[in-house]
Amino acid sequence: MITATRLEAAQAAVTVLSNRPEVTDWTLRYFGPWWNATTVDAAAVCTGAVVIADVKPEDYEEITLLVHDGRSTEEVDYAKHPLLLAQDGEDIIATSPEEGIAYRSTPSSGRLVLAGADAQPLALAAARLAREAIRGRLLRDGWAVLHSSAVVRPEDGATLLTFGDKGAGKTTTALLLASHGWQLLANDRVLVRPTGERGVEVVPWPSAAALGLGLLHSLGWDEQAREHLRSGGSFHPTQHDSVTEALLAGDHTPLWENARRERKVQVFPDQFEALFGVPLATGGRAAGLLFPQVDADAAPDVSDGTRTLGEADFMSGKTEDRYPDVFGQAQGVDGGGRESARAEVAARLAELPHRAVRLSHDVPASAAVLTKVADTL
């Protein structure tokens, strides 16, 4: 039996079909309300972009043999796995031996076929490529990608975008506001485009959210996370076992993979509301920019910073090194959007109110400052 899940974001849509319901169920859960994921009748899907992801070992072998039949190949790192690419007529074909998945992409039609032997890695890959298909369509339609968290005021759709370097407090700012009357639109990046004369439309970029153990504790969410695990629940499978063990032990000491990368809790989008009571938004319009900085020993307050947007606040093909557009879904458009789109978005955002905010580990005080500032924008 073939099942199907359809995703929609702004003017873009893609349908994931599979001979295993685990694959389409994963897409349904992973994108949920952020990208209006719904179950649809597979028999009625006849047009538009599709990702067909079937558990078919024989098709995996067939495409893999094609890749290795003497044609010119290129090896790239894709989603932390080596991927061998080749051309077959107008199609791009590829094989990922570590995942046990083979790919065939036809960029002109938006059709992408995956075949593998195991449903779980196939489900992850199908969702990843469905997201890339949506992004590719939006980039071609004049959208850009910002490295920003975002929250939406439910009454009027006003959206606050939060910027900063790693560790500045983008995720903290979004989650504190989302715990105090705002809706969470994104924890790390958003899609934006100019609209009307001076507006900027914002839609989410769905992904698992990485929350440090210390932040989870500061927000008072560690007990819910621990009970979820004890009752047989789980978080995103990319979460390291040491993080799960720390949650179960009630230890919120930060865990480091190396001196620069913290191991974090990996939260599914639907778990924000189900576990932590944080509502999600599906879109909004930019109304103000926040630039937080965390200083553990200082009193939270509005600061005198004059930070403005820079090139690093936009994503680009270079910064999308985990998911380069090897399957041609953006059809040559840079992974962060066309330069003209980025420039117009930057110009419009520059006219909106900017606020620099100092946060601390005092969560109630930090939340009070943020909500006061947000009410003025």
C-alpha cells in the first residue's frame, strides 16, 4: 500500500510517497504544523514535486550499479555521509553506501526517487529531501534564508527576528518569548521574502531544535523531558546517548563533543507544544530585530549596542555545507537565496526597530526584559 504526506509552505508544495507508512509518518511528524503537513490520498497525487521513497533493495542495487558502470562520478559529503554522484541523461543519480540509499533526481520535473533496504534511514532522507525541495522552490521564487530565530505575536502576526553569533542567545530569546505569549516560528533559521512596498514575509524552516542541557534546566523543562524518557518516549534519533543518560540522571552539566561543539537535546517540532506547552506559528511579517548577548553575571537589561545585520546573518550555499544542492532542486540559485533578494530583505529589515538586549542565567529576569522590549516593537 502506498501512503502519502503533503507539505506546503508559502507557494511551495511537495508530496512524499512511500510503500512503507513509517516513511510518510516521519515526514508528517517532522514538519507538522510548521509546513502544514497532512496525510493525502496517494492515488490522487498526479502532478507537482514528489519525493518517492520506497523500501526496495533491488532498486537500490540497480541505481548503485548505474553509478559504478564507468561513467564520470563525483564524491561529496552529504548529511554527514559520503555520496557518489553521476549523471544518467538529464537525471542525477547517486548512491550512499553508509545509509544504504540510492537516489535518482529529475530537476526539470521536481521528481526525486529514493530506494533503500531499511525504512528508518530512508524516512530521514526522504524528509530531508522534501525540505530541500520546498527550499529550492522558494529560493527560485525570490525567498532568502536568514540565520535567525523568530517568534510571532498571535494577535497580528508581528514577527521578531533574533540575530547573533553562536552562543549569543538566539534560541534562548525565542523560547523565553514563546513561553510568555508569543508563538515559536523558528529556533535557528527562517525563510524570508520582500512583500508589498516595504514588508518582509517570514515562514519557518522546520528542523529538530538543539537545546543545551543547561538551557533546558533554566527553562524548567528538564523534568518534563525526563518523564517523557522514563515513560518510553524519545527525542530525535540524532541525539547522542550521553545526553539521554544525563537527562535521565537529572544532570544538566553541559556535555562537549570537543572544545567547540556541545552535545544537546534534539527536540522534534511537535514536542515543543506536546511536552513544553510552546505553541508553533506557521508564518508572520517582520516587525523588529533583537540582538541578545548572554552575560551570566550581569543584570538583564536593554543595552546600548548598535549591532546591525551583516553577511553572516544570511545563510548561503557555503554555510549549507551539510546539505549542498547536489540534486539540483534550487536549479543554480544560491542556498541562501539570490543576491538581489538578500539585498532587498536586508534593506527592508534595516528600517525596522533594532534592540540590543543583555540576558543572564536569571530566567525570570531575562524573560521580563524580553517581554517588555517585545511589547514596544
